[in-house]
Amino acid sequence: MSHASHLLLAIEKCRDGFRLTESLCLKVEATEAMTHQWASLGVWLIHRDVSNSESQLLQKIKELQGDALERLWQLESPNPDYQNDWVDDLLLCTQEKKELGEATIERWINEFVDEKVTTVEMSLWLALVCRYGLHDGDLIQLTKCMTDSGVTYDYRDAPDLKGRRLLRRYPTGALSEKSALILPALLCVFAEDYPLASPFMVARSLSFTGGTWDKLLSIPGFTFPHPGEEAIQTMRDSACAMVVSKDDCNPADRLLYQLRSATGTVRSIPLAAASIASKQLAMPAHRLLLDVRYGEGAFFNKAEARELSTTIRKIIEQDKIACDILMTDTEQPGGSSIGNAVEVMEAIAIMSNHTESWDTRGIEDQKKLVCQFFATLMSQEFKELDFENWVAAAYKSIEEGRVEKAFEKILKAHQVTESTVETILKTPESLCPSWEKRYTISSEISGTLKSIDQRSLGYLVNVEMGGGGNDYQGEVVRGCGVILHKRLGDHIEVGETLLEVIPSEKEVALDFEQRCQKCFTIVEKDDL
């Protein structure tokens, strides 16, 4: 059987307006997928003119799912005289981009959290929003209902934090992203001299990208504090609490976020805006740095990313959250590693200045980015130094080893034992159980590396190898991943290593290595 990565890639192709090749359709037909994943693909296929191979695939979906997706076929040619139940009305209104209204959205979200709305029904709706959009008024209501689905934890005036300014950076998502492992430690260093703290919010893996939530959980014993007093105490202990949507904090987003990942419905501006904004409102900080990723390794192009950032800022600034925006290009992966434990390894190398085993160009790119994030936050809140001087201070703290010490402090504050901290800092590769079984994949041609298909590579690691599993798409395999040996513009000879694979205990397809090679476009110099 084929893995769900083929189905998710098919959804990506449909979203971008491409026909599915006969080969891909056959791979999708052989896929081991969940009902909600088939439902999402069905939305894209049923409402367009399909090719012969797509028609056969659509028929296969109908045969596989039977009555479970019956309402999807009803929406294909709605009968105005037929009175659907309220869920059918909601789906039809979404398809026609009619306003749903506060009462309907509130019921929709609350009943999903209460498990009265099924994952298949919600998947149909997510796919319809991804395809047709959402009425502007409904976006505000969706964000509010998600935020209000649980308890709001506002630490901005917490007496135990003694007036500290709460700072946070949050990304819109990209492949190979290690800033969220390094920046908290950098903030922790300066919390000794400046009144700051950080409820540093992280999330699970999303679609083809990884998530800091899963990267941190690759560290034995790492525990996220419960929202409330436990998070406040963690900030008192280390100036930084790595916080997540758990317990009664924004349960709607916790569920929808994972379902969007499993159903290929991440690339939607309204869904992404509601997700990110509701997180910030459910656990607000004084200042948010919104790291807006765009390009090859992200979900959105530059224009879409700008629209997303403007939408999010407009929503959260109403709650007096200052929001700065930085646009980050993702033409190539932000470092050498892709995976959970292996990205922690690379982050440790940066913080400890032991970077000999890593591509120094990627290391320097990541340092530069993290120091820019830090300087943006600090120069806005603490104006004793300007942006450039804050950048210099950040670099110096890394070089002096202060950031690594702060990282130790953060780990211990999150219940990692002293012996475990010592082990992973001395031998970071111990985080990957199959480290000694890693193998290389080499180039079969010579030329210059023109591009890296980051989405396909991300799906191979985070879906097929299991690095990005969640409650709706299988268990997470946190020790697997890849290490890239080449960057864009490099000349490559036949037989040179393109990447190392740290294998997963999860079975991968026979053509896994071949598909890894196809992620690298290598051309003759004259063809550049």
C-alpha cells in the first residue's frame, strides 16, 4: 500500500489547478488513508471537470467511503426544494461563500469540540473553505469562537511576574525551522538584566513542515507546563515557558490544527489566520513578532503571506497585543536538518558553537535570522539600544556560551533531569535512536543545484517517515529525519551525497530513495 503523502500531494496539485497524472492517481488509489482524508480530496475532485484517471479515482473514493460521504455528493447538484439538516446547510452556504453568522459558527465549533460534529463533516467544511474562501464577517466570528472554546490565560498582569513585559515570536510555518528552539534561550539570557519573560507558544507539526512541539518532545522528560499557575512558575524559574494549546486552552484550535494537517487544508488564509490569531488571544503577550514565511518551503507565496499577516495583526491588535511583522523568504531550507530530534541536534550545535559537523552556511543563516528576531523584539521594548546594537549583543551572547547555558536552564524548568541535559549537550546524537543506521543518498548526475522541492521532501519526512504524525494521522516518530549536504547553487558531481537519512521504524515505500533524489533539481550551468 502507498502512504498518505501521495494523497496530500494530490490535494496540493488540485489546489494549484493542476491535473493529476495517471501515475499519481494510481498511487493515491493504493493509499492507506483515513476517511477524513478521502473526504478532503473528494471536495477538490467533485467540483471540477475531471480527466479519465481522476474520474476513476473519484469513483474509487465513492466505493471506499460509501454512505459516509453521501452529503458531499448531494452538494454536487443541490436541490433548492430539499431541506437539508443544519450541517448540510452550513456546507452548502460555505460552498456558495454566503455568510454563516455568529450563531451557526458558534454551534459548529462547539459541537465539533464536543464530538457531535464528526471529523468527516469538519474535513468537508475545511476543504470547502480552503477552496472557496470564507465570508469576511465569518472569519472574525470563527476566531472568536475558537478562542472562547476554552479558558483565556492572560499573564500580562500576573502579580508573580512583577510587571515583566511578555514577548513572543510566532511563525506562519515553514520547513526546517529551528528559531523557536534558540530564541527562547536568547531571551532568557537578557531576562537577567531586563524585565521580560516569554510564554513562548509552539505548535505541532503541520502538513509537510515540522513543529517545535514535537521537536521538544524528542528530548526525554520534556514536559509542557499546564496553562495557568504552572506556566507562570516556569517563567519565574527560567523567564521562558514553552506553552502549547493543551488542557482547556483553545481546544478548538488544537483539534482543527491537527485535522487541517491531516487533510491537506492548511493553505487557506482564513483558516490560518483564525488558527494563529485565536492562539494569541487565548494566551496573549504584550508584544508578538509575527514571522511570516513565504516561498518554496512555506505554505503561501509572498502576496498571500502579506495578506495573512495583515489579517492576523488586525484581529489581535484589538486585544492590545502589539504586533511586529517580519517577512522571511524560504527559497531553501533554514539549515541542514529536517526532522524532530535532528533539528534539536542542529540547534544545540548553534547554541554551543560546536558546528563542525554542519554546513556552516546554514548555521550562519540561522544565527542571523534568530538575532534579527531577538533585536526586533528588544529594540521595540527596550530602547536603550538600537536594532543593530541588539543584534551585536545577541551574537556575543551566543559566542560566549551564555545561550547554551540558558537553554540548559529552560530544559530543567521543563522537568528534564540534570543527567539528561548533560547527556544531550555532550552527545546530541543520542536523541536519535537510529543514528548509527543512517545512510546516504547520492546524486546520479552532475551539475548545479537549481532548486529543492521542499514540500515533497517535507512530506517524505513528516508524513511517510512519520515525523509529523498527530491525533488524526498516526503516531509521531521523533527520531527520524534527513540531513542535507547541499545548498542552492552548489556544483554537484555524480556520486556526491545529497542527503543523509536517519531511518524511521515506520515502513516507507520502495521508491523512497528515488523520490528523495527527485526533490533535487540539478542542471547544467547553461540551463540555469
